[in-house]
Amino acid sequence: MNDDNTYVVTVAQPGWYPGIRQASECQYLLLESFLVRSRGLQITMYAGFRFNGASIPRIAWGLLGSPFTGRYTLGACVHDGVYGIKMPDLVSRREGDLIFLDLMRRWGTNWLIRGIFYEYVRRLGWIPWGDYTDQEIAESRRYVLVEKF
């Protein structure tokens, strides 16, 4: 959010990636606001959102890439956002995972890596889904807007 409460939002298209920078060892900071449309939802991610990327164990970085460098980065940011707002009536965990899969496909993530990541979030996504604190949910809702279109 800019100081005057206005936003510059890029409509993300395949091949475009938001500016990010490392905020801590396991977290990145979104530097540019953007919006995507997927599965009947318009998702706006505002600059300032912190996300952990694709939760790839360090041991697998050689095979899959780091959590922040692949064509899945934008999808991972959005996925973290829709998980973080914890609004299951608007976007369920399953729907968030399908949005991640859709964005990885549209941004050209290799089919094998895409399948591995999707299976990973389907099988283990319940862990972070259940771990968000009220404070973390409120913080996510400052930076993530999900609307039906």
C-alpha cells in the first residue's frame, strides 16, 4: 500500500514476475502489487505481503530449484496468500491448491514439477492451513484481496 492509500496493480500475465526480495531466511517480501484471475476468482496481492514461497526442502533444491526462483514463484505467492486469509467460504484449501496448479501451468512450470508441488500441497497443506494465528490471518488480509468475478 502506498502512503496515500492508492495502489499500482499489475495485471499479471504469463512470463511476468513480481519484484520480490528476501526478508528473512525463509521469507520473501512482495515489492509489487499484482492481480491474477483463476477459477472464477480475482486475487489481488499487494506489495508488502510476506510469503515463504514453495516449501521445498533444502535437500531437494538441486532437483526442483529453490523456493523463490522457479516459474512457480508467482503461484506460490498467491497460494500462500489465499491460505493466509483463511476464508474457506470464499476460497477453500482445495480451491487454493487448484489455483496454485493453474498458475503454475499458465506460467510454464514443467509438468513434472507442477505435479510434485500440487501433490505436496494436497497431501500436506492441511498443516499450515491449520497453523495460522489470528494475528497472521489479520496481517494476510491487509495484503490479499479475493473477489469473485
